[in-house]
Amino acid sequence: KNEVEQSPQNLTAQEGEFITINCSYSVGISALHWLQQHPGGGIVSLFMLSSGKKKHGRLIATINIQEKHSSLHITASHPRDSAVYICAVIRGTSGSRLTFGEGTQLTVNP
Amino acid sequence: NAGVTQTPKFQVLKTGQSMTLQCAQDMNHEYMSWYRQDPGMGLRLIHYSVGAGITDQGEVPNGYNVSRSTTEDFPLRLLSAAPSQTSVYFCASSYNPDGDTQYFGPGTRLTVL
């Protein structure tokens, strides 16, 4: 079983819908990253969080350390949000060495 | 700032050939790492470095060498390419090893025939 599991693997939405992507992990962590991989392949960091909630524009990330679960929400989704969203954790004893989920492919149709 | 740069963008090798994937960053980041991305799998750590002169193995180090002679550069060497090394390779850097924002290069798509 992977240490970092994402759901769903694939998600198709209509423009304007509220989207949730989930990440569960089975190891102790010091922080969790959400990353976005564009169709062209480039990867950008969206959030790094170790507790609570962070918001940037239409994106919201939450984490529950006790339940070992994080969610990424996209409000008022747009076709330009179409990308692969990747959850990655920093294991408690490994410094900045990341362990990645397999990613969630999001397609937002106009 | 150019951020994290990688060269080449694409490469085709024959089995047994060697090559070096280049990675450079101009943000004065101490921590740099190499990942490979394969279909159906998450990114996996190959090697990493916490500063010039210091490198260590990640999850899948076999068949790869690294060195870190300067803060800016972190090349990845394939010693004798194998078809199993066909993948997309990403270099990343961050300011410190304690969970800072990660900056990724654009990737190198490598095919080994």
C-alpha cells in the first residue's frame, strides 16, 4: 500500500463547480505539499502546510494531522484549472525528502 | 531569476550509453534533489543534496551518480543507460531542508532504446 494515497485518480467537472481532491497518508509527517503539474509537464508548488488551512485565490488546502488527511478545494472551477494535482508529504525524520501520491487528473469542461 | 533550469529537454539514448542531465538554480538554495516520474507512479527521489559537497541516496539511486561541487549545480549522471531508465526527470530545489517551498525545473524526457 502506498504511503500517500490520493482520491479520486481522475475527476471531470463542469466549469463553475466546486472541486475537492483528497490525500491520505499513513506515516508521521512534518508537512504536506500540494503541487500542480500543468499539461506541458511543469510542476509548481501550490501550498505547504503543517496544520489548519491555507487559501490562495480560489484554492483552499486543509489538513487534519490527527486523521492523517488533507484536502485541496477549488472554488468556481475553470478550464485553466485542468491539470494533475499532486500531494506530497515530508516524513517526520527525513528533512525535505518528499514522498508523493500518484496525482489526480482534473479536467474542467467549459 | 531563471529559477531552476534543466538541460536537455529531450534525449534519446541507446542502451549502454552514458550521459549527464544538467540542473542549475540561481536562488542560492542549499537543498537540491532529482526525481523521476513514471506513468502510474508518483515522483520518486533518486538523489539529493543538502549543500555543496554533500549528497545522499534517495529511493531509487541505482544506475545514477550525482555530485555537488557548487551551490548552483547538481548534475545527474547515467552511467550505462538501460530501458528501465526511460522516464521524465525533474530537478528541484528549496532554501532549506526543513520543508520549504519546492521549486521544480521543467523536466527532461529521456528515452533509452
